[in-house]
Amino acid sequence: MTATIWNNCNDFSGGPNIDPGAAEIPFGPVLFGSERERASMTTVAHEIDGAVGIVTLAKPPHNLLDDALLEDLMTAYEAVVAKGARAILLRSSMRHFCAGAEVQSFGATTVIHTDKEKFARVMDVLENMPVPTVAALNGGVLGGGLEIALTCDMILAADTAFLGQVEVAVGLHPLLGGTQRLVQRAGVARAKEISMIGRRHTPEAFERWGIINLVVPEEELAASSLNWARQLAAGPTKIIAGIKILANEAARRGTAAADARQIEINRMIWNTDDRKRGIDAFLTTGPGTAVYKGD
């Protein structure tokens, strides 16, 4: 199935195509498995699958971002963690993961781009959850959609997805921290290129540049991303939380800042039951045999 690239400023999808003269990008729907303990909200749904909290963007037609969707997204993250999720999978039930922002809501129902406290709260909730987060990207991942994906710890994309910070095409820049998070993942030069020129890119390019973790065939995205989330959820949750804290600290403030917290995090994880289970299993039955419980 193919879809002609459109130039609608309402979804930040304007800007040059991936290749000069390219007119179409193939993509198709991504189908996910049966739902368990599903809780529906206006724009986001959440469910628990074992130890994985599955959070689904579900705002027709293209999951365009506004303050309401961001509030629902934060509520869903907090809800699945409160129910015991040890990893979060962020996905979309729409044709696109997220095609950008609901531009017409700016200054009316959407004010995050001018509210320092609201912006800080959104970034804190999305990036600093005490469990790992995995994004599964399908279709268009543009503007604010890419920025939401960049808050996740790990990113998988369908080979038919197309990604970009395309805001410059409508006279804007990334409003949710995309530029600086691209710097973290791909370096200053590449971040400037992506945000200043505003092209759409293939997922293979983003994988090569270290922005996303893995590209999979579209038909394998649902299973692959859920498998990653399940593997993370089966791990020693508090130890993984310590890794996340130190990695984020290093990315934001440098190696020295992370080193300054190393002993604190060492002590934090040392008293966990999962650390004891891991060592005990290693000494008795061998490496990789521990069954972790998240405590």
C-alpha cells in the first residue's frame, strides 16, 4: 500500500521528500494483538500484558499532538506503572505513529510551547519513569511525533516508517525538545541538519545515525517491539532503573555528573532483592538463570 506525501501544515508534514523527486512512501497498517485490561481515554488507551504496560496513541486520524493528548499520555504511563508494569511499550493504533502537532490548537487549547512548568512536567514524566520505555514506530513520525519517540529509552521502527523534524517547513522549530535530544543521540552536526533542513528520512538512516535502535519489517513490528518490552520487563527492574538514571545523567550533564552519582546508585541497587537473586543464581545454577521479580 502506498500513500502520496502531502503538504498539510496542520500535521507538520511539509518539507522535502526523502529523495529528490520521490513522490510516494509505502506503508500499511500495523496490527497488534488482543487487548487485556484495556482502559480507554479520549486520545490514548492503556492495558497490561503480563508485566508490560502497553500505551496506545489512538487519536484519529493521525494522532496529532495537543495538550490533551500529552495529558492523556502522561496519565496512561502513570496508570500502567501503578498497576505494576515493569516496562512500557508505546505504540499507535492509527495509520501513523504521530504525524505532528495540532497546529490550530496553539495558543487556544495547547499552551505547552509557552508554559515552562508544563513542558518540564511532560518531559519529566515521559523520560524519567522508573521503568524502561520502548517506542514502536509506524507510518509518519514527524515533528512532535518524533519528539515523543525520542523520550523513550529504546526505539524500533517499521521499515516503511518515515521520520523527521519537519517544523521548519511551517516556520517553526521543534517545540518539545527534539533538537537537543537529537544532539544527544546523533551529535550536533546531524541534529542541525535534521532540524534545519526538515527532510523526511528513512528509518534505516536514523538507525545508522544512532537515533533509533532497530528497523524491522513492518509486519514484524508488533511482535518485535513487544518482545523487547517483555525482555526488559523480565529483568531486574530496580537495577535497570539505576542504569537509566546514570545514562540519562550522562546524556544531559556529562560523564562527570554521572560519576558523581555512581556510588549513590550502586547503593540503591545493592539492597534490592533482585540483586541478591541474580548473584545467588549465578553462584548456584549459572549466569542467566535468575528469575527476577522487580523488587
